[in-house]
Amino acid sequence: MSSPNILGGQRAWRSFLGTQEFGLTLANLIAWGIILALDPQHNFASLDSARLLLREGVLLGILAIGAAIVIIAGGIDLSVGSVIAFTGVVCALLLRAFGGESLAAHQALPFWILLTSILLTLVTGLLVGAFHTLLVVKLDLPPFIATLGTLAGLRSLAKVLSNDAKIPANNDAFRALYTIWWVPTLILVFVLLATALLMRRTKVGRHLYALGGNEEAARLSGLSVGQLKLIAYSTAALLSTVVGILYAARQGQGDAESAVGYELSAIAAAVVGGCNLRGGIGTVGGTVLGVTFLTIVVNGIANVIKVDSTQWEGLVMGIVLILAVAVNRFRKEKD
Amino acid sequence: MNSRKYWIVMACAMLTTLACSTSKGPEPGAGGARPRFVFISNSNSPFWDAVRVGLDNAAKEFNVEVELMRNDGSTGGQIRRLEQVGAQREVKGVMVSVVEPSASGIIDQMKSLRAKGVHVIAVDSDGPMESREAYIGTNNLEAGRNLGKAAAQLLPQGGKVIAFVGIRSAQNAQERVNGFKEGAGAKIQVIDVMEDSSDVNKARRNVAAALQNHRDVKMLVGIWSYNAPAIVDEVKAAGKRSKLKLVTFDAEPNTLLALKDGMLDVTAVQNPYRMAYLGVKVLKAMVDGDQPGVTSVVGENGIKDTGVRLVVPDDSKTVTSEFLVRFSDFKKDLDAKGLTSS
């Protein structure tokens, strides 16, 4: 006779086998295995390749978590790429303003300069999120339009601030935010844990799901819709800002032209990870697994197709995205 | 359909896509022993089509595999491609047309490849010396000077000039503009260098804006290859060809048509085919440890200037230069190599 504990454990395990997260984990392993097998040199087995996947996945992962929270809350944020470019330029300008000749001469900068520049950049990102909320809540603009406006506007503002030039951020300590592989990884782990906790274990998280599921019902239930949207859009903008800072560290410069089209990659990863664009459905864990899946597939193309691989990236990503949305829809209808 | 079936379907679709696409790659069994080289461009334009032909011909001749990765013009894109290449163990040599020599992210990746034993050379647009083993390309300063001298002949009284470029801070852009100013002399004033970030539509908007805002401008200069067709189209649309002298770099297919029709006064043409061909030749010699073979191409200083020609319409009489080539002769040369641009 089985004990209740064992039965409970079996039920939990069966329940896990039916989740989207399990399916995504399986898909990740299958994709990795297929690419490893098809690549005559088996590059995916190398440490360099693991580092590449980690680096690529970390930046997209942080972005996609922000995109997922907005999608779960029933919105959409199209401004992600422009926020990255804008905040990267702001961060580089702050470093130049505080660092002056030391930065130009490639000398070590005092810690307070790095910290102040990064903190002020993060505050700038939060203000962008607050601005999105203002447009969506106070002016009642559709999120698509509000963030489309900042998609165009913030990149242009970055060009104005930088006078259309690349702003050097060539400081070793600053660049270590990206060049030391475990630093951005640690940031992603922190973001993953914090947001997973927020969405799964707090009242705010449950309210965000409720808001995304049915905004009118959430409003009638007495939820503070404005505050919830502020949390969602500010979190997304803050996480885009974190990536903006990491991106500036990666390039060694603030670049108003950087991260074009990243919003689509972030939304695609969230959707592949199980988020429903109509809101109310999705998880942070699923989104990160969606990120790893896309990262494996997109980077694996170059390993499998040895000639003109870049031509195929968009096609493969498009197929994966369309299949993910189509099958999610099919599953929902069946449920 | 449960989630496991869903992911199996997705994996099969991906497998099918990859399997189909691999048919474009090298033949099975042919790739293992041959060294693999990658060329990472700085942007994507027809200029790279000639590079492609040069790479393909050299690949056949030297029995190597070569991939052309076309970057989107961004610094981040080039860093990503360098990182990707760094994770491919079979890549033995990399040619890079550096987007920005001041972008430490790009230079770090080039150095990182070299530290792993991958041979790295700069082609077309140079990077700092420590980032590459050799540079093969146009002496852009000299090319700019020659175009500037031609400009001075076209505008003997001098006047205001506006230049158009993808990325102002790119090494080849800076050198071309500076060389042009030197060659053109003091009478010709470059009042603006308008940047389009490798966006062809923006390149056209820049020309239209320049024509509207600077009615006293006498000459337009296209610094990057796609700037030439953008200039020609906008000038034609504004009906200002007779009032403007148009000088450019490179010869995209539409630039050649413009030259044929007399819509351009002169274009300074590089030799991308030769750059690519020599790039593969040098990398093969490096991989084989054939130092005399390397030196025979890039000399002791590791630099090879592939030269420049000034192409003018067949009926042009104003420009004289030792590098002058008439359109018909230039076209014959391209046809002989199977090229549609240069």
C-alpha cells in the first residue's frame, strides 16, 4: 500500500509532466541535441559555445521577463529596443560627465562614479515606465500606440543627446558588467527569482494576472488598475534599462542605433515561453525557457548551416514563433 | 494535443527547416578537412556581392570553405557575429570589415579570436593594429584625395559641398572624408557630413533634406556605396542635375546605370573582388604557416592597398587622372569577372 506522501509526490510529478515548463525543457534538450548532432564539428559541446549561449540568453532573458510581465498584465511594450539605446546613451553620457578626462584617458574610475551613473540611469528607466503608465492610464491610449510612440521618440532623443555620435564608455570596471561572464548571469538569476516571487507568491502578482485576464472585472473587484499598470510598465522599463547598461558595457559605448528590433525578440521569447498576448496567461519560468529555446535555435543555425547562415535566422525564428502561438491557441480551445 | 506532442511537433518542424537549409551548404564529406574562414561585413549592400564572388572564386582555388556573414551595419551586430564565430571550433580565419575601430567591444572580440589561435585580418575597413594581423583594402585616404582632386576639376571656382555617409566614425568614412577635403583644396567647403546609420531610406531623406535646406550647394558627395544611388534618385526627382556636380564612391548596379546615363560625374571605385580574393589567399597562407606567402601579399608591414579607379561617363572631358577609367571599359572588366557591381 502506497503512503499518502508517495501518492502526493507521484501526482505532483505527473502534474509537472503536463506543464508548459516541462514541454519547454524537453524542447530545449531536443533542439540542443538536434543541433549538436547535425553540426559536423559538434560546437554545442564546447565551453565557448556554452558561454555564447549564456551571454546571448542573459540579455534576451532579462528583456523577455519584462515583456512577459506587461503581456501577463494585458499590455504590450514595443519600446524595449529604444529604451535600451536611450538608457545606454544616458549611462555613457553620465560616465563621461562624472568621469571626464579619466574616462577619456582610459583610467580607472572611482566606484562612486560608476554607481551614481548606473543608479541615475536606472531612475531614468523607471521614469520611462512611469511615462508609459501615464499615457496608458491617464490619457487612455492603447498600450500599442503609447509604446509605439516611445519606440520612435526615445531613439530619436538618444540621437539628440548624443548628437548622433557614439559616446565612449570604455572603462574596464564598467565593461566588466558584461565581459565577466558570470556578472550578467548573476543579474539574470536575481531578476528571475525576484520576478518569479513577485508573480507567484505575492498579492500584486495575482492581481497582475487578474488584470490581464479581464481588466473590467479587475476594476469592478476594486483592484487599483493604475497602480498595477505602473508596476508592470515600470518593471519592463527598468529591466530594459538594465539591458541598456549591459549593452553599453558590451559595446564599450552608448549607441543610439543599438538594439534595433529587440522588442520583437523579447515578445517572441515571451510568447514561445507560453505567454498569451491577450493577457492573464504566462510564467516567468516559462519565458526564460522560451528564451533559452530561441537562443539555442538562433545560434545553432550558424553551427548547422555553414554557409550564409544569417539568411536563415529570421525564417527559423518565424516558424518557431508561429508554431508556438498556433499550438497555444489550439491547446486553449481544446481546454 | 498535449504539451509534449506540441514540442515534438515544433522540434520536427525545426529539424525539417534545418535539414532543408543545409542543402545549400557544403557537400557532405567535403567540409571536414578544409579550413573554414568567415568574412564579417560591416553592413549589407550590393558592394558585398563583389566580395562574395571574390570569396567564392578564392575558396575554389585554395580549397577552403568561406562564409560571408552580412552584418546589419550595427556595432552590436558585428560583436554578436564575432562571438558566434568564436564559438565555432572549425573556423581558422576571420576577415572583418570593422564597423567602428573605436568600439572596444568589437576590438575585444577580434583580440579574443586571435588569443584562441584564429587568424584575424581586417578587410575594407581597418581596425587597430593589435586587433588584426593584416589589412587588405583601399587606402581610403588616398582614394579620398583622388576623388577630391576630381571634385576640384569639376568645380574650379569652388563652392559648398555636402557629403553623405553611413557611419561618420567608421575608419574608412573618416579617411575618405578627410582625403576628399585634402584633395579638393580650400576653395571647396564641406559644410556637412550627413549620417544615415546604414539606413538606405534615411540616406535618401538626407539628400532630400540637404537639397531643400542648402539651395546654394554645388556638389554632393556619396561616401558609402549606397549613397550614390540615393543621391542620383533624389537629385533627379528634384530636377537639379544641371545645377549640381555629383561625385561618389563605389559602383553599385544603380550607380553604374547612373554613370551610363551621365547622372554622375565620377565615382571612385575600389576593388572588393580583389580584397576578398587576397583575404582568403592570405588566411590560407597563415593557416599553412607559409610566411613568404603572407608577405608576398601584404608585405612586411601587413598592409595591402588594393587600389582605386576613377570611373567617369564615356563622354566626360573635365576630369583627368592617372586612375581614370571610362564607363564602357570598366563595364567590360566587370563582365569579364562575372560581377554586377564593385
